[in-house]
Amino acid sequence: MRKPTIQDVARQAGVGVGTVSRVLNNHAAVRGATRETVLRAIADLDYTPNPHARRIAGGKSYTISVLLPVVTTEFYVRLLDGLESAFLEARYDVAIFPLLDRSRLERYLGSHTLAYQADGLVMATYNLTALLRERRLRTQQPTVLVDAHAEGVDCAYMDNVRGGRLAGEYAARLPGDLYAIWVETELDQLFTTRVFEERRAGFLEALAAAGRTVRAEYNASFDALAARNAAVTLLDAAEFPCTVFASADLLAGALLDEARSRGLEPGQDLRIIGFDDQPWAAARGLTTLHQPVEQMGFEAAGLLLTRLSGHRGPPRARRFEPRLIVRSTA
């Protein structure tokens, strides 16, 4: 059997080929009933648009580039789920570019790399304020920041100061010494993130207001082995009972594992507060700050899609607030 064509869809829906094309491109100038009729014809015929033809016809790639630190952590998997669900619904493909080393970072600052041949650009987590101000970052196409914020660009981000403050206010009420583990995420000083800096600022601010201090602070890079090593170092030096704010659930999970391997009882000998509320957190009884990661990604994608549809207004910021989920570890 031959593959159905756009002409077949138009004939079955009783509309012109141009109307079908506008529906495929998610154009606003199509009435709801007409759009539904066309979509039904597409489904009935099992029609698949030819992406090459779309590119030639519209001068667009129908691709979005997503630049992010890594793709192997739960947070970024969830963030990509939110981004992709919105982009795929609008019939855009997603190209993922993990920023892993200095040479790759420097290459992405140029304007001729594959990442910049997309119709739009999403940059996750990194603080790009200086790069935008110095015009080192090429933003000819619409750009949105997610899990980060800066002036002059659309962004969807978490209020990490508030999250740190909520953790600090709660930890300050618990007995025993207070400890904290932070994530180091700078890549050769070229890109930096304010996420954990802001969580720390909010946490220490809340402790100071309650007349409490942190006995010791530890740092770990964002991987499982480094998290476990930080947990070992902290528990070797800690006096129990105590409370630990682990600024990401990845760190909190490693701390839980190490504590239980030593026969310590989380929630009694050691109280642990995480940040993220990853899917496994409830099953492990982890007290943590919940953040709607998928929703944040979906909202960032929506901001970019409106730019691609012609929105020319001033930059917009969408701020999300975390909330404390109290479970058995604290």
C-alpha cells in the first residue's frame, strides 16, 4: 500500500492542503472544529508528515536544541520529560546537547555548531547572565532558560532561596547539631549555576533567624560516587543525634545508604532533609522539598513555543515554589 499523502488528508477532511499544513504546524489561524476534523483524518489515515518536506516548505528545522549539564541524573530526565511532552505535542523534535567539558562548552559559544541550527534553544540550570551581557552567547533564535533565571530572556525557574529557607526553618526546630551537603556544579568556571548557592543562602538565613548555626558543611559533585564519599566523610565526623540538609535527593539517598550500612537509624540517630522529591523519595520515607520538575519544563517549552508562533513581547519569568514534604527521615 502507498503511504497516505497530505492531499489524501485534505480530501478526507474536506479542506485545502494549506489548512492541513497549518494544522500540522500548529498555526493559530485554524478554527477548533476544523482542526479537530483534520486531526481525525490524520489519525484515520495514519498519516505521518514528511519532516524533510516540512523543512523545505517552511524554511524551518522543526527542531529544538536543549543544552543541559548532564543527562544521567533523575532531575534532568524529569526535566526533559516536561520539555519533550510540550515540544512533541507541537510536532517539534528535540536535540539534546549535554555540556560535559570545557572544549564542548567553548564550542557551543560559537554560532555555527549544530545546536544553533534549530528553531529554538533551551538552556538548563546554568547562570548565563554574564554571557548574555557580554554577548558571548549567540541567541539569534528564540531562547528560554529553565531551572535558571536572568534578565532579558524568557525563563522558568524554581525559587531555590525559598526552598533553602523552608529547609532551614524546619531543621532549626530539630535537636542536635546541624550539617549540610552542597552540590558543586561549576564546569571549568565557564558556566556556573546559582541553584545551590541560592539554596544555601536561604538555609543559612533561616538558621540565623532562629539563632542556629551549621556545625560543618560538605561538598560533592553531582554523581553517585562523590555523593557516597561525602556521606562517609560527614558521618565519620558527626556527633549523633544530628540533622543533615542534603541539597539534592541524590545526596540524601547516598546518606541514607551509608547511614543504614553503619546501623544508624534515619529519623532518630540521623535526621535527613533532601531537595527534589524524586519518585523514589516517598518509598524511602525521605523528608524533602518537592519541586514540580516536569511542570517547570513544560512551562519553559510553552514560553519558547509562543515565541516561535510570533510573540514579540518583553521577557517573561515563571517562578515555581517548592514545598516541604515531611516523612520519616526527619
